[in-house]
Amino acid sequence: ATLEISGTLGRPLLAGDIEGDAIRYARPPDGIDLVDGRLRARLEGDALRISQLSISSATGGSFRAQGTLARGETERPAITWKADKFALLNRPDQRLVVSGEGAAVMDQRRLSFSGALRADSGFFSFEALSLPQPGDDVVVVGRERVVRKDQRIGRKENPSPVDVDLDLDLGRDLRIRGHGLDTGLTGKVHVRTDEAGVLIGKGTVRTVRGTVTAYGTRLQIERGRLIFDGPVNKPLL
């Protein structure tokens, strides 16, 4: 990078070019391995202009973006992004390949993402790794009850740090397994943030060729639906 700093201490302004080659981001515990990244960008005061941003997953697929992010209140320049069979996660128990496109804009100093994303394939295993814990409404006599911040009066949801407006398509090759449940999932959900920053979902997720095992009995799931029409963490089963 070659940058120049001007302005005041209270409002410094940066200008100059930023270049990156052979960028790699690896996080093996999470199954993330991104390689061959390339960046060409320029800072101009409150604006970041990206002429090229690309990176690939080690097992295939790519992610690309270009455009401008600016904090101006009059114009709304955007950075457009596109994922093509991008292997976001690749672990034996967590695999996810996605495709889609959209945009990111800066609206009055708050970042907003929009677009559509489809799961080309995926697998998630949720096996029990620890003993079950009592629910938050369980009171143990003689033990001081600890109230978490999100349980305090007036704190209903954990707001999202960014605004989102995404159409999520689970595709035809997404499967989950764990706690006796083994099923494919399909469906579409529209996810957005409301005025309070709470993630809201609207849509339906259905089970496909699913089974559930409990108390030594294995049952076929004839019909299973998760209906979203409110906060994403409170669907109707």
C-alpha cells in the first residue's frame, strides 16, 4: 500500500492505492481454506474503490467483488459481489458450497447487504458434544441466579450489526444429521433486518427423505416444515 494522510486529527483522510496478491485465509477448525486472493483498490477520503477483489476456495469455486463503498449521505455507490460454487466450509462434519450475487452499500455509516444466495450442496452434523444443560427458566434452590444481558427487561433480541436483505435458497442437496435426526432440507426464506436491527425471516423449509430415531425406534418423516414469519430464531415447527 502507498497511502497519504491529510485532514485533521478529528477527521483524518486517507488516499492511495492498495494491492494484494497470493492472499490466503485458512482456519482449519472451521473448515475454511481460501487461496489465490487478489486485491486492487484505492482509498479516496471516505470512499473505498475496489477495481478487483477475488479469492478461491481450495476445493474449487470463486468469489469476486468490485465497486465503491462510501459514507456520503447523498450518493449510494455499491460494491457488487458474486459467488460461483464457492466452498465456504469444508470439514467432514460441516460442508457448504454456495452460489449467488448481490450488493453491499454504506447507508449513513451503516453497512447493508442485499442479494440472493443458493446452497449448491451442504452437510451439517450436530452430534452431542457435551451434557445437556438446564434451561434459562430453571431455578436451583440455594444458588444465585445469573441473568444474562439478553434476558434483561426491554432486551428482546440481539440486533444485527449490519442490515441484510437476502433471499436464501436451500437448494436440493443440503442435509443435516444429529440428535437422532437425519434429513435433507429444501425451501426458500427471505431474511431481512427490521428497524430495530432484528433478523426477520419469511418462508418455509421442508424436510426431504428424513428419518428420526428415538428410544430405539426409527421413524420416517412424512411431513416436516419450519415456517418463518417473524424473528429467524422463532420459527413454527
